[in-house]
Amino acid sequence: MNLMNEPSTQYNKRYRKMNFIEMLYLPAIAKGLVNTLRHLLRIKKFTVEYPEKKLVYADRFRGEHRLKKDEKGRIKCVACYMCATACPAKCITIVASKTPTEYGEDRDKYPKEFTINELRCIFCGYCVEACPCDAIEMTQRHPQVYGTREEFIYNREKLLNN
């Protein structure tokens, strides 16, 4: 028995000889077109007409950053650099200063400058998790569109008013 010249019986059971129409791949093309038409005719809108309708974000959405104030109206941040250390993109810059006398005696320092480069930020939320005094949070606001790169660098005043 010569195994090289005889076709395998398993091969013959799995594959049959194609007829002329199947050789032209017309049935496969027709199946693909029917599938495409089915997807095209399915009317499902996922475009939002923005100025008239606002997109509702999930509760876990991480938008623009905001610095919080305490009940006395002071900035909650104590310039501990934990958020800047935890940030993988290194987009947070803090310059600490001695606390002014109107802030009270319960703090040693406060952020004289606090900037976040929103272009560099990857919106991971590590800064929020790292903050020991819950001074920074991420809002539901979608990042804005600006004309220059400098407008994407949020300073302390902009973060407090966000």
C-alpha cells in the first residue's frame, strides 16, 4: 500500500470538491454583502448633538481636576507632594510656602503654586487616590478645547474655581 500517492480519507471527509460557482467565491461575497447591509440598515444613533444635548457621563468618569476648599474657605492642600509623586505622567508641579497667618496654626505649609499640565495628564486618578487630605478631585467636566498650549496649564486659581 503506497501512502504517498493515495489521498487521506480524513482529508476527503472534511473537504469536498468545490463546484464552478463556489470557485468564483460568489456565495462568500454574497454572504459578506448581506452582513454589511444588515449592519448598515440597523438604525442606531450614537452621535450626540452637543450644544442642544449634553452627554451623560458615568459616575466613574475622570474629567478635569479641581482643588477643594475646607469649611473655613482655605485650600485643603497642605503641599505634601504625594499627588505629584504618584503621578505617572509627572504633570503636577507644586511650590510650597510657609502658611500665612490668616490660615491658622494647624498647618506648616500650603501650595504657593499648584499647576497641572492637562496636555500631559493621562487622567488616571492616581493623584486623587494619593492625596491624604482629599484636596484634589476629578470632576465630571470634559476637558475643554483651547487655542494655545498655555491655556491647558491649570494654575491654582483655575483649579480652585473649576
